[in-house]
Amino acid sequence: MAGYMKISESSISVCRSLPVWLTMLSIALGLTFTAHAQDRQTTLGSVHLSLDQPMSPPAWALLERELLRTQTDACREFFEKYFDERGFLLCVERWGGNDGPDDAPENVGDWPMLHALGGAEEILQMYKKAWEGHLRQYTLAKTTEVPFARDGMYYKEFPVMMDWLHNGEGLRVFNLQGLSDPGDRRLEQRIRRFAGFYMNEDPGAPNYDPQHKIIRSLLNGSRGPMLRKATGLDWAGDPLEVENRFEALHGERTYDEMIAHFKDYNDVAGDHPQNLSATTLAANAYMLTGEDKYKAWLLEYVDAWVERIKANEGIIPSNIGLDGVPGSAAGGKWYGGVYGWGFSVVVPQTGEIGHRNTVSRGVIGFGNALLLTGERRYVDVWTSMIDTINANRKVVDGKTVYPRMYGDEGWYSFSESPWAEGALECYFWTCAAKDRARVSGNGWLDYLDGKNSGYPEAALRSDVEKVRKTVADMRQDHSTPDTRLSDNPMQYNPATVGALRELMMAGLDPGRGGGPLHCRVRWFDPDERRAGIPQDVAVLIDEMKDEQFSLTLINLSPTKDRHVIMQGGAYGEHLLTAVEIDGKTTSVNGPLLNIHLAPGAGQRLVVRNKRYACQPTLTFPWDRW
């Protein structure tokens, strides 16, 4: 990509943090690294702004602070009700695709984002305790009939063998912990180990075939890939009583219906686009350690999928056989396999047909490749696929409809709305008008386009109400640990970060696929040495273009100064080139900007940037110089 900044020996610190060992050495020797004179005139992090113009507190700012404050109390009440002193989830531990180990940490989903936004330190402590607890809990939990989990549902602190629809959900908390706590030694050990499961660094987990550049099965993990046909038992877990005891959230009334739900989930050998979610492990490992082997593996794997799409007339195949040939593990059908383009099955409770195509999870891998390289060709592959799929539209009863599935007879399962999986992500990555056209019905984007001025306050008020209602519902939950499945408490999780993430970070929802955070800007508190907006500070981003975004920053305290660090992107991947305030422009030319806010001060900033121009890192700003 044009404009992607290459790091030279004479420009070490502009857009890539120093390795930890070099940082420590420089401190010990009293060294200071500076940028090349033509790129930057000052050392990294030395650009400061001071805002001193008084501003009356707007409603959106008060609502942001209230949302950050009140969720701490709500999350604490949730944690005390559903977790014990060890961090174990108070439920019946089971293996399975409906209510398995992945659901345990999902009960604190969005808590990492809440802390990274500026939520209380207690949020970080609680979700880390839940994560640690569930690792021990599901290592001790064993199946009696499912063969590969009889010695423990987790092995080496990772699922023994499951698909990335579920692995990704189980890792959505872990994969974002580095936003708030990159110095946790256990985090680094696990990031390396987990990525190693997919890089053939563990001989007991030969998940990856470097010759054909495939992850060898839809079901994979710390005990390697499943290369046989899967059974309903493998997916549904051991027998249990259901009726009059558990509320099965997928609607099954008996264990037989659970088995029937998965009876056709057989063709798992070979690769599937879902497995692209595994690239987040390598992305985090690269951003934490700076070791090129992680980036090299990620790009090798994603590039192999790029070539498969090109060879398949622009459509991503949903099965790559063990010989590297599309469809060879699914009867020769490139659209075959579990969760493939043609995966339509009978819903046992109703007898209706359920269409369960999950190839869209693959967009996570393309976003990770963009994050590490800055090359928008990865986005173009996906947007071209969207257009290719929608080109198969047809007119039925005077209405244009678009396909969702592909089978032996061609495209089927038509809908009046175009296929737009990943369209929001692609627009965020490019900010191009042609990509914006694929995203409809999005109030946040309409607001950024200047067409929905009431969105911020309405969205924040809605989220405040959501917290209230969720806590009220939680207090009416009279289930007991022996009548509770791992996914039951999830509906009462009070963490509500959607509006805060959009308005404070201009960020996408990482979703349940275990993806990273993609955002335009992130905030740090240099006084408390932590991630997130400082106490009393609020921010509203009101414009987002490719090379510019605008925001209002305010200190609500009438008596205390506040300091904040603005970072371009979640991982410092965006270069902040300049900032304009009241017509005065200050050059930045780095991923970080220090801002001082006088008591009661607030102003609007227009920030210019070059996106994906810097190597991403999990290192905190004050550890980079």
C-alpha cells in the first residue's frame, strides 16, 4: 500500500515500538532514540497540546461518564452472583457446541472493552479472575463419552478440539486482554503457546499443513485436528436431562434433540474460512513480541486463501481438502462441508430447514492481514466477493432478491437485502464511498456522515436503559448452579459498550469471533499508567474520513487538571500527522499525542492521519521511550 511507512535503522521510534529487551537496555544505558530529522524533529511522545478553553458540560459527556461509572456496580453484582471465589462459573460444566467451555468466559464478554475505554480497574481484575478460573475449571472437567475430552475439556489451557465458531467465542476476552494488560507474563506465555498450536510448534497439535497452507480440519485445538467424520456426540457432548431442569437456549427439549441438532455435522476434515479466526492469535503474538515469524505465518495463511478466492471465480470456498484442493474432503464440492455454502440442515424442534453458512467469519483474517501490513488488497478481495455474490440476484414477484447459500443447484436462500457480511468492516478499513454504499441502516455511520445529529445522546441513553433493564432481569433469575448451563447467564451480562466504543474510539465491534479491536483512536491515562480515558474526561468523535477525523474532548472536573494520551488506532497502527484547533495546526508525525486539559476545558480537534502507516504494537505509550 502506498504510504505504508517502512522502519529504517535511523527512524526506529516513529511508528514501531522498540522490542522490550531494547527498551530496557536503552533505559539502563540512558539512551534516547530519535526519529530521522526529515520524518520528525522531536523524540517520540514529546508533542504536547494544552486545552484551556472553558466548555459547559454537554449531555453526551455526562452520559458517557455515567455509563462508565454505573457498569462497575452492575458487573460486580453479576460476578458475585455467577462466579465463585476461584473464578469458576457456577454452572454444570459440559462439553458441547451449544453450552460448552467457550461460553464460560463469554459471560464476561465486552468487559475487556469496558476497561480499555476507561472502566474501573475492578473490571480488569474480575474478568481476569473469570478467565483464570475457567481455565482451571474446564481442565478439570472431563467427558465420559466424548472421546477427545475424556482427559479434560481443556489441555494446555486451550480447547482440545473444536471449531472456530466456538473457539473464537471462547477467546474473545483473552484476545483483547492485551489492550489493558500487555505486561502480564501469563498472557505472553499463552499468546505464544496458542499461536504455536497453529504454527506446528507443538508436536502434539499438528493443526497446520505448511505444504498446502491449510489448517487441516474444521475441528482443531491443543490436541490437533479431527481427520475423521464427526458425530453428533462429538458436537453435543455427554447425555444430560434437559426438560424440567435446564433452559436450553437453542430450543432443544431433550438430549435426543441436541444430538439431532448436530447429526449432519459430519464433514469436518480439511480447511474452512472459519479457521481464519485463528490468525488473531498470531497477530497478538506479533504485536506483543515483535517477532516476525508470527507475521510471516499469518500472511502465508491469509495469502493462500486470497489465491483460492481468485481461483474460484471470486468466491471463498468453504472446504479445502487435505490435498489442498477445494471440495476434495466434501464430495468434490467447493461449497461443501460443515458450515459451508451449502450447509442447510433440519431443525429438530420444528422440522424446518436452517441455513448455517459461517464463511463470513473469514473476514477476521483479512482484517488481521491489513492490520499487520497496511495493504488494502486484502479488503478488495472481500468487497469484490460481496459484489460477485450479489450479482446473482434475481427478480421474484417484482422484488429483487439476493442469495445467501450455494448448493448443487446453484445459489439459493434468497433475501430482499443484499449479502453484506463484512461490509461494515470493509468500509471502516477504507472509508471509500463505494464501500460505504454497501452498508445501510447504520445510525452511527449516518451520524458521522452528518445526517443524524441526535444519535450520540440517543444511543448513550439507550445503553444506560439497557444496563438498568439487564440488572433488573438478572435479579429475577432464580436458577441454581445445578440447573444452569454455561450460556444461561450471558443474557444478564451488564457490560454495555456499543455506544461508548463508537463515540469515544470510532471503533468496530470485535464481535464474537475472537477478532482484534479496529478503531480510529484509543486513549490512555498517563498519570494512572493505564489504558482508557482518564477520570472526568469525555470524548465525542463526530467525523471519520480516510485521512481525517474530528472530535470534541472535555474535562468535566471544574477543579482538577487531566492528562490524556491519544493513540492512532487500537495498536498505534495509524500515524497522526497533524492536529488543528481553532484554525491553528500542530504537526505530530507519530502515533501518539499528549494532551493536557485544564479544569472545565473542552475543545474540538481536527486530526489528520495516515492509516495503517505504522507497525501495530500492544506496548503501552510510556514503555516506548
